[in-house]
Amino acid sequence: MTESATPRGRPRDPRVDRTVRQAVRDALAETGYAGLTVDAIAARAGVGKAAIYRRFGSKAELAFAAAVHDIDVTAPPDTGSLVGDLYALARIVQARAANPVAREVIPALVAELGRNPALAEQFRGRFLDIERADFTEICARAVRRGELPGPVRPDIAHLMLAGPHFAALYAFHVPVDDALLLDFARAAASALKTLAVSP
Amino acid sequence: MTESATPRGRPRDPRVDRTVRQAVRDALAETGYAGLTVDAIAARAGVGKAAIYRRFGSKAELAFAAAVHDIDVTAPPDTGSLVGDLYALARIVQARAANPVAREVIPALVAELGRNPALAEQFRGRFLDIERADFTEICARAVRRGELPGPVRPDIAHLMLAGPHFAALYAFHVPVDDALLLDFARAAASALKTLAVSP
């Protein structure tokens, strides 16, 4: 999925996108999330603040887009089994979501989404729908393999893997290692088998 | 489980606890979370700010303890089946966690926990361990009924139900109705069966 328009539908210059994102990553490395300001990013990237606000609804979304969630990610690999596909996806998510910047940025973004329904809607369209499409693909493969009797609603399938993972990382602070990621994948595969609708 | 000592081990007056909690609930109803201050709570409750800080590590924890999570909650009812017990618990959690105050307070608290490891440790001891004990009890019942071959680590069992529920409410904004709560319970029961360790 590519991203060729702002939330308001205006075309965007991908070079400016890349420059802004790199500026955010550099600033995060130097000052951390607490020291991040839109003014400083604009100065560092050599663009106006308006160019940044056209792209991102808040400081938290800016940091999330630049440092955590690459919106150009491709579909997860086909490993040959439902558990394998879910485990591969959980490892990709862990690499993005468990680093110190993500641990600071994601809870801040979630708190902002709760206060700002327009930002939540934008977040859904730009990031969440991409993640949910991965689950549509993984479930479709499992149906073709005969591992699932039918599809699962993608937003619910997404919750079955991402919910425990997200809660472990950010809310309940359970240490996440590869063994636990495999448990998440095995548990999510069982959950999907229970929730799948027969055709 | 009762709460008879501060995190530092000092005895506390339960009447002051109740007065402070009521003051927080009244203030939240009047001014919302954004207008809540420790000064205003202290004045309303007729206690010093120190009495509040002895009890609560932050504004978010204060609001959470008063308005969301009753720490004197009792064990969930035995409904006669693992799915039934998980569904009953999910409905109790939904009543606490899906109201507008909780939707504002909980993401704010989670963001604070990420910034403040000491607060996270206190939160674990005061709230999370109580929730995890519910899962120890529910899994023990399921083992006695022959529905599980053995126990599941309580922190992981907790993630299997609370993770999707928490992520739906606060992070990914999936509407949660009774049908989805039942799906969460059915999915968590399957997950627990997959993760349970044979004796």
C-alpha cells in the first residue's frame, strides 16, 4: 500500500516525507521523545511547520510514523503454516515495537488517540488498516491450506495476536522473549480456529 | 485481598481512603480528567496533599483507583465452565473499563507507567496481581473440571483475555459489545487449552 495523499487529499512530495522522517529519527536519537518538538523537526528538515502538520496530526504520530511503523511494509512471509505465519509476524512486530523509542512513543500515541477522535480515525486509515490486511492474507492462506474452516473478521483476528503482545509490552509489562512470541502465535492460531466462520 | 498498608508499609486510615476516592469521583464528574488536580482533591476531601501522595503515585493512579478499579473486588463467579467464567469476567471488566472516565484515565495511566518504572511496580503490586489471581482461580477450576490439562502462568493467562479486550477498547478502537466479549472468552479458552502444561 502506498501513501500518496494527505488525509485532506492533497498530493505530497515523497522526498519531503523522507527528509522529515529522517529528521525525526535523528532528533529522537539526540534528545529522546520528551525533547522532541515540531519546531525542531521543521528546522532540522528545512521545511515549514505547515508541511509537517499536513502530514502528521501530532508529535506522537510523527514519532510513530518515523521511528516505529514503516507504512511501506510488505506482507508477512508465507511460512507454510498458520502458527508459523503468526510467529513470523509477531517477530516483525516485536522488532518494531519493543525498542526504547517505541516503548515511549506508542503509549503516548495511544493516550492521544483517546483524546482526539479525528486523530484516531486518521491512525486507523494510515496504519491499522495495513496491519489488518496482513491478517486477511494470513487467514486466507490458512483457509487454502485447510487449517481454518473460513475467514475471521480482520480487526478481530488482529486483536488475537496484537492484543496480548501490545498489552504485554505497554500495559502489563510482561517480559517478551521468543518463547513468549511463539506462545502468542500458538494461542492466536487456536483463537482463530475457534472464531473462524464455516462457509 | 485487603489493602491495609501503603507501598511504604505504613498503616492507613480506611475512612480517609474512602473520603479521597469519593472526592476524586465527584471531581471527575464535575471537571473531567483534564481538570483534575491533586490540590483540588485534597481541598475537597479535607486532607493534606501528603495524605494523597502516601496513597497514590500520580494523578492517573489516583483517578484509576477511585473511578475504575475497585481494589476490594472479589473473585469472579464460578459459572460451571471455562468459557462461562471468562465471559463473566470479561463482562465485569467491560463495566469498569469501557465508561468515558476509564477511556480517558487508563491510557493516561499506561503512558505514565511507561515513563515511571517505580509507578509501574506499584501498579503491578496493587492492581495487576489481583487481576492475575482471578486467572489462577479460573484455571484451577478448569483443571478440576477436566477442561484444562494443567495450569497456565497467571500473567500469560491474563494477557489472553485482557490483551484483546484492552487493545480493542484503548488502542485499536474496535466497538465492544456482548457478542464480542463472548468471542474474547471463547478465544481465550482455546488459547488457555493450547498453553496449559500437562502435569
